[in-house]
Amino acid sequence: MSDRPSPLADPHIAFDVSQGRRDIVVLGSTGSIGTQAIDLVLRNPDRFRVTALAASGGRVALLAEQAHRLKVAAVAVAREEVLPELREALKALYGSEPLPELLAGPDAATQLAASPCHTVLNGITGSIGLAPTLAALEAGRTLALANKESLIVGGPLVKALAKPGQIIPVDSEHAALFQALAAGTRADVRKLVVTASGGPFRGRTREELAHVTREDALAHPTWAMGPVITVNSATLVNKGLEVIEAHLLYDIPFDRIEVVVHPQSYVHSMVEFTDGSTLAQATPPDMRGPIAIGIGWPERVPDAAPAFDWTKASTWEFFPLDTEAFPSVGLARHVGGLGGTAPAVFNAANEECVEAFLAGRLPFNGIMDTVTAVVAEHGVPASGTSLTVPDVLEAETWARARARELAAKATAEARA
């Protein structure tokens, strides 16, 4: 199909479809995406088998339990210092059985991403997921991508490696767009509409956000996620990242990607076609549905997630985005348009600021104020066509250091 939506995530193409049970490598297995993916696999043993697991190393007991239950061939942890603890936890569970191969260090997940399997599910949080994403693509694996940051910070690098249909998005919004786009061709698409829950602070003004707390920001009304993603949802940085991701995945210009606030989180995103029709993908909030699309496409997994009970009344609301209280989406469009290392600077500065906010060193509004200042200082990035991994790493290192400096300065001034 010459006018297909994208050379990356294309619902019309099933990359490397194999018959029978699929072997899956799960990266970020102890996180929210990883644990739900494993639940899905365990409920569908005739369809999927997990062959390897990777995690940061913060939840060793859970990682050992997952490895034992799934009988994986290999386990990787990013933190080398927890390897002895992991080995002992595995010995306690395996007894006289042989242990899986153990890998440790910052490159361990990348090694597993290139190991023999059908699909790599990248559920790692943050830009550290870039190297595994590139390794999986280079090895020819189908990539179920939940780690949006790797596409955002390394867009040209990822697009250069990805074959048609090789990336299947796992974010609920992009899984929704992926499915809705299957109803038409690229020429049929007028715009993409990405939905946002609005987070815990929907309806508040910038002034009202000045004194919100860590606990307030982590109280997401519809989704249960890790702290960084939850804060990103509160600032709507997550939605800004998703706009960049949609642009990269589907080759739709930024001016044809809209964000609308939908508090119920039932409609995960929509595609408006040139004839005036809009197709919305809707399910109750549950990430197992998008995960099932990611690892099972082009086949659907029966009962992967709950369905609606249409015998009960419900109300679905949609509101325009408040760009003054939540400037993150506009800034994301700006850095996405700049390309090159600008998205990496935006993402890295935000990660540092979120960490500072969670530690009580930066006020909530200070997150976007600081990120905006770092992006402005970065200026015009290197050309995206010549982007390299060292370029991305160098930009991220600078952005993190500068964000820490500006956050510390803001804190000192506030206390003076």
C-alpha cells in the first residue's frame, strides 16, 4: 500500500508473523507494563512464552519469582550490586534445578534485546531504553514499544533501523491510533486526536498549582503507574511526549495532531478522516489491552482486558486543553519541530526536574519552568539527519546537569 500511514507502526503490515507460540523478551519486567504483560502471558500459555527478563534491580524478590514461574533462560539486572542477592533469591526458588543465565550492568538489557525471540517488549522507563530499542530493531525482532522515550530522544536513529511494521506501539494512546488507522489509508487521514485524562489537576489554574504536593501529583484519577510517569501525567509532559511519538510513528505533521482532555480515559485516542468520520478506540482503563496488541498483532487475544458493560449508563466528557496551566504540550511540539537533540534535552531535563519535585527540592510549577529554560538555552540542535547516539548522550548529560543547576538555584531563591 503506497500511502500507508508510516514506515514504522503500520497496522496494515504484520512484521515477521510466525505461527504458533511466540517467544517474548520482557524488558522492565518488574514495572507496571512488565507485570501486566506477564499476567497476560501466564493466562495465554498457548500463545506466548517469555524467554528472558530484564529489570533495574530494585525489586529482586519479584524478579526472581517471575523468572522461576516463567522458567526463563536468562535474567538481566541493570544494577550490578544486586546480582548476589538475585542469585540467592533464585537458588531459594530453584533448589537443585539449574539457574537461568544471569547478566548484570547497564548493557545487560541491550544484550537480551538482541537475543533469539519473536518479540521484544520494551517496558523500561526513561531514555535508557534507547539502546535496547536499537538492539532489538537491528536484530530483526518485532518491537512492542512501551518505552516512548527511546523513540523521542532517538527518533532518526530508530526510524533508520525500523522496517515497515516492525514497531507495534504499546502506549494506550498509540495502540488506539494504530487500531483506528487500520480503517483507512494515509490519504484518508485528516488528523490524529490524542486523548488525555487531565491528570489529578484538571481544571486548576497555574496559580492553584503553585503549592500542590508530591502526594497530590501521585494521586492519578484513572491509571496506576510508576511515580515518574504519574508526575508526567500531572504536568501533561507525558501527553507532550506522546504528540512527538505520534508524529514519529505515523508521519503526521504536528499541526494535524490534537490533544483533547477526556477525564474518564475510556476513549484512548481518535483518528479523524477526510470524509468527516472520526474513529475512536475505546476500552475501560487497563493496559493489558494495549500490551496484547503489542505482542499479539495482527491477531487479537481473547479477553485480554475487560470490556464495557453497555447495560449501564455512563457519561463521556471531552474538554479543550488548558495550555496556560499546562504548557508542556506546546513545548513538546516546539522541540519536536526542532528535531535533532532537542527532544532528548526536553526529556532529560524533565526527568531531572521530576526527580527534584519528588524529593521535595522543586515546586510543581518549577518542573516546566526549569525544562523550558533548559530547552531555551540549548538553542538550535544538531541536524536530525546526522544524529548519532553520542550526540543524544552528550545532549542528555548537559541537559541533566543544567536542570539540576537551575533547580537548585530556584530552590535557594525560594528559601532566601
